[in-house]
Amino acid sequence: MISETVVSEFIHKLSHDITGITHNIMGYATLLEEENNPEYLKGIARLINKLNKRIEDAVNAVDEGQLQELSQT
């Protein structure tokens, strides 16, 4: 069984990663609104891809039992 501590640490790290990325996306969106620069759209797209990858990696880690492995160390 996975300990609550391992799950809590995993969720906090994931939350931190996602929050950082979403703040960056909001920054690009604000700049885009203010300056109408198409380069900011590329930044938003890049960050959304990064966010999707991070979520996919987290789901895969859970599916592959990596949290279980962490709790045994």
C-alpha cells in the first residue's frame, strides 16, 4: 500500500509544476492581449504542450506503480 506521505508529496510536486506552467501561460496571454504579438501564441502553445506532457507523465507514473516503488524506499 502506498503511504499517505508519498501520495501527498507526489500531489504537491505535481501541483507546483502545473501552477508554475499555468502562471506562465497567463503571462503570455496578458502580453498577447496588450501587445498583440504572434510570438506569444507560440509561447502559449509550447507551455500547453509542456503541461500536457507533465500530466501524461504523472498519470503514467501512477499507472506503472512508481508511487508504490517510492513508498518502499
